Amino acid sequence: MKAGLRLFSFIFLIVGLSFLLFGCGSDSNAEQDGDGGKQKLVVGTDATYAPMEYMDSDGNIVGIDIDVVDAIAEAAGVEVEYKNIGWEPLFPAVENGEVDFAVSSITITEERKESFDFTDPYYFANQLILTKEDSDIKSYADLEGKEVSVQINTTGHVAIQDLLGKTSSDIVATETMPLAINEMLNGNADAAVGDNSTVNEYIKNNPDTELTTIEDDSFEKEYYGLMVKKGNTEILELLNEAIQKVKDSGELEEITGFAVE
């Protein structure tokens, strides 16, 4: 009887340890397919930033960034599931493990690197000024004393804060870049500032709008990276290896239109 109890206690202990070990895994969303297939990673984005990431007419998240991540996932041998979270909520979603990583035209900056890890760059961009054709704004310096619309907490926002002051009432900060452009069109701002890809896409899709873009060397060239939770080296290394593969194969240049070293 005692031997039987000891055996039962041993089995109970093993089962209990198994549950304990199962519950102590990574806080990553990465999971294995139920059929023993590919690992799945959850990817957060803000699908309001055409042509980089946006919703098509069927409600699918598409864009250059999405094509890049699809190619990276293929090279890494994983599946991806996209979640349209929005720009501001995207950062806490990565930080608290709601998503495995984020893609949303996220510029790699020293300030952001304090809180997050970034992959190697996969895209480079620069800020453009968008204003009406009859505007007297011709350069970055001409924005001083003007009302300027930007998407909140973007590098364009930071660049305008550097010029006008962090708490300037002349900065019209909106939730999305399309809203920032609308603020300028509606007369609530003299100009809008945003990434060249999005500003040029707006011009292309609205050829009858009497607008002009201004490029100025005062804006630094920016590099986009995939944003990962600080310290998640497993995901970071997986993505970096795959990025190098799509660079080496020429697929990345094919998607973005240029090479990124």
C-alpha cells in the first residue's frame, strides 16, 4: 500500500512539474501550428500609412512593409498574423508582448532604442514638406512661425518640435498622417510634414490637388526597422537572419525599389 502511494505521489509530482514548466514559457505570442507546422508570429501595425501599410477594399492589410515582412517570414520559415493596432497603441503592444514585433514605417532612433530592440534596416526614407502651390513656404526654415500638421510621435513630429518648440501651439498633431494632410487642406495648418513615401503616395492619388512637396537637407535620412520587445534576442536574431537572406537574394530591393545596406 505504501509502495502504491509512493508511486502515485511520484506520478502526481511529474504531472505537476510538467504543468509548471509549460506555464513558465516565453511571454512571446510565437506559437507552433497545431499540425506541427510553421511557427506563427503576431505582427502589429498601423494600417493608415499608404503605400507602406494600409487596408485594401476587401479589408486586408497590404503595402510595401507588408510585402517586406511576408518575404522575411518566408525566408525565416515562419507564418505571420497581422493586427491593425494603430500608431500610439503599437508601442505598448510590443512592450507588453501583445505582438511579437511591429512593422509600421518605424524609424530607428536612439531614443526608441532605449526602450525597444530593432532589426537591421530594411528601408530608408526622408521627411517632406507638403503645402499648397501658392504658399510662401520654400524650406524647413520657412516653417518657423507657421502652423504645421504632423502625425503624433513620429520623426516628423520631432523635427517640427525641434524647430517650433516641444509645446508650440503651432504644431497640429494628429493620430494619422492622412488626418495631418487633411488639417492642412482644411486651412488648419500651413503645411504638413511626413515621410516621403506617404506624402508622395497622396500626391499620386490626388493629382488634381494643387499641392507641392519640398525636400530639405535639414531633415536627416531615416532608416526603418522591425521593432521587437527589448531583450527578445530569439525573435531579433530570427528576423535579422531572414532580412539578410532577402537582401542577398535581391528580393528586398525588388519590393522596395532600392538597396539598403
